[in-house]
Amino acid sequence: MSRQLGAILAQDCDLLATVSDGLALVRLAREMRPDVLVTDISMPGITGLEAVERLIEEGYAPRVVFITVHAEPQVVRHALGLGNCGYVLKADAVEDLLPAVQAAAAGEKYLSGSIRPAQA
């Protein structure tokens, strides 16, 4: 996670850990069981989507905010199909990351303002 994203989250959240790949995400999420998991979609090893799918298969359905550069409709739909989650484009992170985390914590969906309804 970039320092800028960490600084945004630190305004209103306790940042428990950062990871550099999808397998580490799965391992730490299993151990720490965070209230909200913030993950990139594009990660080394396995993607953030695959990491969340593994956790769900194991019976742990985390509340998730995906932060990504991917605005392709199929990727947005795939992520939203994993449950009530947030989907934030990195270009919108300053405005949308904290509201997305708050929505995810409340069990609600959240989409970046620049994602058109047709993309979701």
C-alpha cells in the first residue's frame, strides 16, 4: 500500500498491517480478522480478488474495499459479486477511500464516483 493511501486511512482507521502480495494478504487476514480489508486487485502471486475468494471459501467473508486502477465493467462486477464491498479507483482515493471503508464496515456497497452505473 502506498504511503499516501496509508495516510488517508490513518485519518480514521487503525492500520493493522500492509502486505505486498496476495498470499500474504490471505495469511494475515486469517490471523488478524480485520473489520475491513483494503486491497488492491493487482497483486503479485494471486490477485486481491482471488485472495478474497479464498477467504470466502474458507468461511471468512471479510468486509472489503478494493482499491484499483481497473474500471472495466467485468472486473467491477466480479468484485461487487463477492458481497457488500467498496470499489475505489486509485484516482478517486482522496475523496472515496474513507467513505468506502465506512460503508464496508456498515455492510454496505460503495462505488467510486467516477464509475458509471453501466460499469457496475
